[in-house]
Amino acid sequence: TTEQTINDLNSDKAEIGGDYQLALGRAVTARLIGLYTAKDSDLTSVSSGRGPLSVSTKTTDGSEAILRGTLRSLWRGMTLEAGGEAALNTLDVASSLTTGGVAVPQPSANVRVEEQRAEVFANLSAKLTPRLSINVSARFETSTIAQSGDVSQEKTLRFAKPRLALNYELSPSSQVRMRFERTVGQLIFEDFAASGDLSAGAQDVGNSDLEPQQAWESEVAWEQRFWGRGAIVVTATHSEVSQVSDVIPIVGT
């Protein structure tokens, strides 16, 4: 018996944005960036073969609005930058699954997810010596994620994201770079809801309690340039990861 899965996906996306800069003095520049994105998709997945015919559908309608403002200043050979960002993300998902013409109940089949996110940051770049430069930054992010529909819940997440980077020139053609920082990934809102794609051989029921992947990362890199055209780079990276985003099987009884 041959198993076959056919997916039919239609999607649309529209985006508009603006970027405005203003000099506030000889050494201070203000910048304002705005971006709005709207997207929707319709997915129909049909699986046939050993078992009865399965048909899964998923419709999504989402948007993202971002406003970011920064102040940048040059002072005694140092670059100072500070600012903030606000974002509003929304996603409506409607999913269905039938097997042999019979509707199969799914958790998180019809869900609206809304995130209100804000971040403030400060960054300092300086050349401490002719060979040694440093970059230090601190970011703090807070977000509130609300879900309604088949799942009704709300949670607030807060993350501090420090970063330290050093660059030391061993010679005009060789340098060592070091980095230590905390990274926080971005959530994929469609992962909160059930999936309409049957190509994996099983239905993805979604996860209403997701949190972004987080990691403490340290890195050392050595770069050797040669002949004015090429370079050899050797990098060692260590990551301590938590809240890993992955897919695990759930077997019903």
C-alpha cells in the first residue's frame, strides 16, 4: 500500500515601514523606525494510503507592528547608543481534522494569540588601546502573551540580555575575538495551535504553554588574513540552553 500526502498552501503577505533620522547636534543622532506586517495563509493537507482518508485544514491571519527609537552619540572616541522598542503581534488560527469523514477533536484548534512586547537597551563601543576594542550592551525585554478561544490563559515573561564582546589585534593581519552573552529566541505563534500539515505522519496538536528558547553563550574566534584576499577563521562556541523548542510524540491511550 502506498501512502500519499498532498499539501495545498496559499499565503499572502504585505509590509510597510518607515525610517526617519534627525541630527540633534554635532554628535547626537535620533532615529525612529516603524514597521507593519500583515500575513495570512490557508493550508489543506490530504493523507491517503493504509488507513482511512484524512483531511486537515488550517487558516491563519496575523499581523505585527513594531516601533523602535534610538539615540546615538559619539563622545571621546566612544559610541553610545540607547533606546527602546515596542511591538504588538497577533495571530488567529482555525484548524480542523477529519478521518474517514468523521471530525476528530483537537486541543488548541481555534486560538487567538496576542503578544505585547517592550524592550529597552543601551550599548557602548570603545577602543581601549590601539589594538583592543570592547562592546558592552544590556537589554531588558518584557512581554505579555494572551490566548483566547479553545485555550484561555495569559502569562508575562521578562528577560535580561547582557552582552560583552572583545576584539584584540595580534597583528595587522591577525585578531582574536571573544564574546559572552545571553540570547533569547523568538516564539513562533503558529506553534501554539494545532497544525494542518499531515506530511509528518501525525497531527501536531500545538502547545499553549510555550516559552522562548534561552541560552548563555561564550565564544572565542581566531582570524588570520592572508594575501589580501582570503582568511582562515577558527571558532569555538559553548552554549548552555534551556527551554528548548522541539517536537515530541504524544501517544493516546
